[in-house]
Amino acid sequence: MSEQVPQQTPSAPASGDSSGEFRGRVEKLLGDILGLMGFPARLDMKDAADGSLSVALHFEPTPPPGVEVGRRSQVVDSLQFLLNKMLHRPGAERRWVMLGAGVHPEPRQRREPQAPAAQAAAPAPAAPRAAAQPAAPAPAKGGQKGAQAQAAKAAPAAKAEGDERSVTVDEDAALKAAVRQLAEKSAGLGRFYAIAAMKLEDRARVLTSVEGVGGVKVTAEGEGRNRRVVFTPDKPAPLPKRSLLPDDDEDDFDA
């Protein structure tokens, strides 16, 4: 069964044949990748002010899991990184491509030059010395115990925030079967795996589902939208050389 390649939205004509050829490569690669993912999208391309090529992905009919219109996500960031890796080969034109879900992404922030050393080293004005004040009286024993009790209650609450194992969730049979299979694969092959772009409840289901699987340790790592579930085998195996990516990275490959 042939994959349907998304069509590019008509836009302003590109300046020069090289720009048109570059857009054609971007359209072809994105169409192939999104087709293999099973989430075709209509591509809207335009030249960004910083010289990059901005592409708005209008997924049809629905975007992939973890992708929301108008917001950044690890799925789109990973797709953008992969696309630029495939485009930026030795001897080829190097032009950054920015991807956005449903909208054109914001232009990349340029690093501002640092302030001169003389300005950086300028001492801050000294703050006026405060007048001596009498020491505050020590709180009564009852008040001190109340403050300690409030601090003790606040500490567990902060610790429990983001703790997936403390969340009570319903079992998802399909998710349980999938993550247990991934855990067994990690233990058997000695490979590291990670699942990203999941909600707190789904991460809790994953950690609960893999209980009892030997040879692998499954934990939740990271903060905020970068938090993920990591599968760490007890006996890691070296990665075959043929599967290593070519070492042609550049310093400008940043999101």
C-alpha cells in the first residue's frame, strides 16, 4: 500500500533555484517521515526573518499523541532534529528548518553580546546600614511546636509532587502489555529505552505495570515536560558500530 505524501500549501515564490530545491527536499523528507509515522500533514512553508525555513505542520486529521496545536513538544522537537540531521550533510547547503504544530514557530533567540568587563565589574552601590533593632522574643513552646508541625506537613506535600508511585490509577491492559514487553526487551537485549511526552497518570501506570520484570530498572527522570520513563538494563550491551550515527554534528544544531 503506497503512502500518501502531504502537499505543500502554495506560498510566495522562492528566490532562486537553490531555495526551491531546498524546499523540495524538505517537503519530500517530511512527507516520507510523517507517512511512516502514520500522521500525514499539510505543510505550510515560509522564509523566517532569521534566515531559516519555517514550516507549519497541519496534521490531518489529528496530530500525534503528545502534540498540541501552537505548543512545543518533544515529538516536534525530535522530528525537527532528525530532519536537520538528514538535510545537513557534508557539501550540502546548510539552512536550519524550524517546525511548528499548526502554526509557524517563534524565531530562534540570538545570543546577545556580553556586557563589557568594566561594566560587569562595576561594584554595586552599598546598601545603607540598618539601625540596630532589638532581637525578637523567642516564640512560646506551643507556638514553636505549631510551626514545626506545619513545616512537617508541608515537606511531604512537596516531596509527593511529581512522585508517580504515590498516584493511584486504574489499570490499562493494553498499556501494561506494551510496557512489559518493552521492559523484557530492554533486559534481554541490554538496551536503554525511554518513553517521553506522557502525563503523570500514564507514567504511574507504566511504573506499576513493569513491577516483577527482572533484569531491568524502570524509573521516572527529568522535570516538567522533559520528564520521561527510563528503562535501564542490569547488563547493558554495547551498541553495534553499524547503527551509530555519522559524526557530522555542528554547534548550531540547537532547538
